[in-house]
Amino acid sequence: MTHTTKILLQTTIPSTADDWSIARFGQLAAFLRAQRDRDDRPAFEVIARDRDPLGHPDSVLSNLDRSDFDELWLFAVDAGDGLTQDDCKAITRFRQRGGGLMVTRDHMDLGSSVCSLAGVGDAHHFHTRNIDRDAVLERDDPYSINISWPNFHSGANGDYQTIKVALPAHPVLRNPSSPTSLIRFLPAHPHEGAVSAPSGHHARVIASGASKVTARPFNIAVAFEAHEGSGGGDRAKQLSSFRGLQLGSASRRTEFRG
């Protein structure tokens, strides 16, 4: 019998009207729940939730390493206070025991609480935390003047952007229905965030794009891989923008499609 992958889709803010609460990712949850495995059984069990009220450890995240979840898809939509130390420690232990981790954030300082995640937090650069000193520290999107760096204009919302897949291609970027057998396009966004592969970790950039305004290249996704002695842990994907997230499935493996 095949194993049904149990996925936690979670935001880093409490349920809030007219904000990036988990309800805005309802189509993603529905899509994953609709996938079937080779035996025509549900491929994924999906739990979708917002975090508990701020100021205290989240009841699920702070115990994630003791849960039966296989993967955490974390949508960091907070202003810097969305994860407590207990949350971060449990997420780190979850990853070390072999749990899959996908972390995505947005421009400027949105989702900056992920900087507190051991290892993977180093992959995310913000306006006031973990600043990328090698980057051009100026606004790339000239149309949203209220949003400062880091941001990269990959196109208008509702449009798509052409991406560059780093070789050797990571499995999550494979698409058998594509002429190249790889994902070629992702949804566009006027102000993508900034990610990089931090030194000292088994991490690499797996996909990149280019600004449609300045032609500056920017990273879209970074992968942390399991390495010898890790016990199967360290698997994680870091994304520059949750608006640019488009995910699908193949058998029991979650992968990008496009």
C-alpha cells in the first residue's frame, strides 16, 4: 500500500480578514487534495491553517517534530513576528528528522521571521534583516513606490515569467509535458523577494529570473539537499515570492509544474 503524504499548509499570521490568511491559498489546498496516486487513493492529506494568536508558540508548529506530518509548506506573511523560538526549534528538528520543508515569503520585510530558522533562514534576504550586501540595494519595481528593496519586477500579476533552470535540473522543476521536460514559466509578480544559496550549507540556486524593468537577474528558488550524515534531513525549498507559487504533484512527490 502506498503512503499518503501528510502536508501542513500554514501561514505565519493569525486568521485576518483581507490579509494573506490561509483562505487565500484555498485553491492550492483543493488541488492537492484532489490528486490521486497509482492506486487511485488520495495522494495527499492536507491540513491548512493559520497560526495561533501572536505572542505565544504556535500549538502545531512548536510541536511539529513530534507530529506525523511529512511536509511543511510555510507561507511567511508576517511583519517579523510570525515565528517564536519554540516554533523555529521544532521546525528545525522536524527538518533534521527528515521532514520536507518549503518556505516562501515576499518583498521587502514581509515574512522576515523566517530568518530565525536554523540554516534555511540564511537563504532569505530582507530590507532590515539578513541584508544581501552583494546586491544592488535599490527598488527594482518603479511602479509600486511604497515598496522598497528587495524587490524584482518579473511582470504584472496575472502574467507569467520565463525562468532559467539551473543544471543539473532539480527534480521539482521537471515537467514531462513540457517540450524541454522542464518547467519554463511561473506566475509573474511586480515585486519578488530575494533569496540566495548561503555558504556553509548544502544548498544551491535551482531557478532564476530577470527583471522586466532593469534586466537584473534574481534568484527564484533555492534548494537545501540531504547530505551524508544528515539522517535524511536538510531537505528544504526556499522561494522568493508566495504569489509566484504554483505547485502540483506526481505520484507521491510534490513538484513544481508550469
